[in-house]
Amino acid sequence: MVLLGTLVNGLCIMVGTLLGLFFTKIPERYKETVMSGVGLVVILIGLQMAFETESIVVVLISLLIGAIIGEAAHLEERLEYIGRWIERKFTNPESSSSVAQGFITASLIFVIGAMSVIGALDSGLRNDHEVLITKAIIDGFVSLVLTSTLGIGVIFSVIPVVLYEGSIALFATQINRFVPQELLDLFIVEMTATGGLMIVAIGLNMLKLTKIRVANLLPALVMVGIVLAVAQSFS
């Protein structure tokens, strides 16, 4: 079954979120300190990913163009609108947790990274789900921790995770046929690095040191592929 790894990943996130809900009632001062700790770890994860880059220029150009596209499309506002709609439908009005923040933060952490792409390709090409199942276990623990501080919004990250990994798995044969392996390898590295910087931004936001509109940077992930394709056509 091509989508087995993707479905297991989604299930683990849901289970982790449901378990994390048991820890949302801790006193506010504990929650603030835990949030700071989570924020620091998120920054570390982002930096580790960002340092994998082999071309700072590709990352920079992708982020600059992606930021312009994201701001023009008002992606952050649109995602927050969806988050607030979900908040009104599924949460207690007196709750202080932000569904939008949980949804955006968890989605970026779970979607961005080499394991998502490589694991989905393995599922689609070789019916090998080991990488995605390993990622699923990691994501389950991360979703538990995130839910304890960000609330129920984390569970809605299952939607982009399943759509993203599932699409890659289903179209893996076509991707492998039309995209040269060298270009695909470069894309995974630079996309991971670019996404890592976004995750650093998420961590800084969680620590309330900045208010970076991370969702408006999302088009940069697509721009990485375009920039690399253009660069390779001139090489």
C-alpha cells in the first residue's frame, strides 16, 4: 500500500496530540517555562536543518522571492482566518490557546525536512515505509509536547502532512522519471535548509522575541526548486 507510511504518520500525530491534551491544564507559569524550552529546541532543530545548505545564495534568493509572493498573497492572514474559524467551531471560547498558532507551527515542523520527501519517495517507488514510520514516531512525540503548550490546533496539521506526503508518494514514479536525481538531491538539501530557517523563525516567535510572518515565507520552498532548475539550465 503506497500510502501506508503517510497514514501512519498522520495517525501518530493525532495520537500524540490527544495525549498532549492531558497536559494542557498545567498552571500558566509552568506552561510559559515549558513553551520557552520548546521554543529553544525548535530553534535548535531549525539551525541543524539550515546548516545543511550547500548554497547560501539559493536559500537567500528563494526566501526573498518567496517572501514577496507570500506577502502579496497574504498567506499568513488567510491561514490565521482558517485557524480562527476552526477555533470558533471546535474550542472553548474561554480557552487562551491559539488554534492558528498550533496549526501553523506544527504543520511547518512536520512537513519541512528531508525525511518527508525521501520517505514519501521510498513509499511510492519501492513500497518501503521505514523512513516515514520512523518520522511518524518522532512526530508523535513532538506533537505531544507542542500540544501541551499550543493546544488542539496541532491536530489539524495532519491535513497538510497527509496531503503533502501522500501526493509525493502517489506521484513518485513521475517525479523520478522527469526530475534528474542530481537536481532532486540538491532540492531536498536546499529545501531542508530554507525550511530550517523558517523553523528558527517559529522558535523565535514562540519565545516572543520576534513576530515574523512565517507563513508568508512558505512560497520560498517552491522557489528553491525553480531557482535550482534555472541555475542548472545555465550550468
